[in-house]
Amino acid sequence: MKTGKVIGNIWATRKEERLSGMKLLIVQPFNPADDTEIEFPVIASDIIGAGIGEKVLYVNGSSARAAAGGQEIPVDAAVVAIIDDQEIIR
């Protein structure tokens, strides 16, 4: 799993049939140790109802397809949890 912050939505009227009804989010990956942005934003399917500004956990690849409903679903990232809080002890 990776951490990210939802920074936007993506809407697509015409899309692959298996994406029908799926909400798509723009997620900015971040380092949970210091909240700095890492990597480029990704497009992720939203299976839990996350909103803009929320910190989330997301998965990639086959884990994302499984979370979205099956290996035949064409997604590469899926939001699987909303982060309530975190604690890092050093």
C-alpha cells in the first residue's frame, strides 16, 4: 500500500464498459514521515467514497484490480482506505 492525498476528480463520459459507474480520483503520493509529495499524481478508482483533501491508502496493479472487483477490470490504482490519523515514533 501507498499513501496519497486526493487532489481532484476525473470525469470521463465515454469509457471502457467495465469502468462504468466507477468514480475516479487524482491522488498525489506523499511520504508519510514528513508529508512531502513524491512521484507524480496517479489516477485511482475510488471504491470507498474518498473526497478531495483526504489522505488515503491506495494500491497498484493486481491488488487494485482485485479491490475494484476483479482481475478483468482495467484499473492500475485503487483507493482502499481513508487515513484517520498516523503516529511515527523516532
